[in-house]
Amino acid sequence: MTSPTPSAQSNPSRRVKLAYLVTHPIQYQAPLLRRIAQEYDIDLTVFFGSTFSVREYKDRGFGVGMTWDVPLLEGYRHETLPALRDHGRTGFAHPLNYGIFSRLRREDHGRGFDVLWVHGYSTLNALQGMLAAKALGLPVLLRAEARQGTQQRSVLKRAARRLFFAILKHLIDGVLPIGSANEAYWSHHLGEGVPQYLMPYAVDNDYFQTRSREAVTGRAELRNELSLDASRPVILFASKLQPRKCCGNLLEAYLQLVQGMAAPPYLVIVGDGEMRAQLERRAAESGLESIRFCGFRNQSEMPRFFDIASVFVLPSRDEPWGLVVNEAMNAGRAVIVSDDVGCQPDLIEDGVEGCVFPAGDIASLTDALRRVLATPAIAAAMGERGLSRIQQWGFEQDIHGLRQAIAQVTRKVTA
């Protein structure tokens, strides 16, 4: 953490007033916002469109009611904008708020904000915020998860997208790419004229590493709970059970992997969603007793599952990033991902921190599992290299990128 300087403490006007506009409290963002709030020369206020995620709500991806068991609103200044529409979900017009113009213009003591940072660009709230900032002469920084997809669009839709981005580039003063694929996306749609400041998509590395070390003491308890033989490897999947996460591909690859094995590795599936019943039927049809379905588990529970895993697998298609991969790497576990997972170019090199396979290629996924699980030493070495790599992809790198951007657009802080 940067230590406060006497000049910043004695002259609050030298602190840059940063407004952050986001749809709702997000579990991965909360610790980052607390970290930003510790910066001596950045005065952060977060504006939410809704706080539905603080209460119990039904997640459409997991398909179950849930309440996050990590603090979402502690450690930073925040407020919720008045709502015209708030049905406890996100979408183009959900939530829909008003009042951002007046909040950016001035606070109770009369001084307005210096810069607006917006998360996402495809909602009415985000566009309203950018337009308000431009009307007030405030610079705008934009961060989003988007990357180039493979879907084919009609001529009309391509033309509409070109027009949209031609307008968007005049509403922003810089983007905060989360990784290489996101950086390429911005370059493609906005051109080289819009500055980019890398702000990596990261989790709270210290938290997950600490919880992973603590999980060791409960390892035998979780193995007993799941009826796992400690001598056999564990393949772990943890995500929403929906089609694009491709857990079914992992199940099929696993069934190929274990043919003829007397004591096969376990497949542990953590998560819930629309595909669960279908996956459970397929597992039952196989006749294997080495597959475990564990349902949704909250964020604080996940280090226990990483601890018992030999390898973590995310076989998704069209995955913007995959922050669960960051979590697994913080536990020192080998990782297998498809080449359509957004974090892959930045975090996973084939044969180094784990394996990379072509999305949808079950035979290649089976081969990747064989490679990682060939010996315990191979998986362990990959996990160690992954832990080393993730150390350089954390909140301190986020702070560096954000400070660079703010310094450039406001001239009020040092990078």
C-alpha cells in the first residue's frame, strides 16, 4: 500500500476525485475497490445502479438462490443512484437510474469530480454516465470484459457496430484493458488513437493464497465428505453449469480418459445451472462411481476444493476471462483451459502452467488431462509455475494501470 504523503494530507484539493459507475456490487471487484480507496491521492466514490447482489437473489447462470459470503460494500465510499427501474437483474435497461449528472457536477461541499470510470458500455446507465461526464467536461475511462468473438453478423449489424464505436470513441478518453484479448478488441473497434492502460483482470491474490494455505488443515475432512481416496488424483471443474461452460465436454473427455483404469482419478464438479440434470444423467449412465456433483459453493469455500485438486479445468467457449482460473492458480494448481478462455494468452502457456486445447475438441482435452496427470510431479510443477505467474497479475498491477490513466487524463496524480 502506498503511504500517505504530507502534501496530500495537508491539501485535500490535490487528491483526484474519482467516480466509478457500475451496475451493482460485484464480489471480485469489492476487494479491489477497497484497495483503491487506500491510495492517498485518489478520493474514490462508487455509484451503483442497484444493490440486489448484497441480498439473496437468484443467479440466472447458477439457477439457484444465493447470497455472497464476502463483504461487498465495506471499505470504500459508495452510494446507490435513485432508480426508475430495478428488478434485481442486469441488462441493457436494468437497472435504470437517474441523478448521475448532478452527482458528478458537485458534492455537498461544492467540489465536483475530476474523472469518471465506467464499467461496461452496453447499458443505458453506462451511456448516460459517459454523456453526463462529457457534458461536464470530465474525462472518461472505460473498462469492460469484451473480446473479439467468432459469431457471424449481418451486414446491417456490422454497420451498426461500426457506427456505435465511432460514437463511443468520442465519449471516452482512455480504456483500461483487462488483458491481451481485450486490448486487441479495443484496438480493432476504437483504433490506435484511444490510449490504453493495462488494468489486469485480477482477484485478491493475498486472500486466495491465505485461504488456500488454511485449507490444508481441513483437507481430510473434505475428502471424507466427498468419499475420496487420497491416493487418487482429482480433476476439478467449478463454474456455472450452462452450455457455454462446456462441462459436458469435460465429462466426455473424462470418460475417455478413465477407460480401463482400475482406480481412476475423480471428477469433482462444483456449480449449478440448467445443465446439471443432463450431466448427472450422463454420469449415471457411465456406471462410474468416481464422479461427484457438489452443487453451488460460495466464494469462501472454493479454496477447500482447489486444495484437494490435482488439476483445474475450464473448457468454456466464448469465455471473456474466467476469474476462477486466477483463483486456482493462487492455490498452486495446474490448469487446463480451452483456447477460447479469455485469460489464456496472459496466464496459461501450454505445457508450462498447464495445458491449452482447442475449444470443443474432446480428444485434445482428453490428451491434455493425460499430460497433466501423467505423474504427480508434472501437475505439481505446473501448479508452482502458475503460482509464480499469478503473483505478477494482481491488484498492485491494477493500481499501477489506473494511476497511469488518471495521471494522463487529469495531471493530478503521479503514475
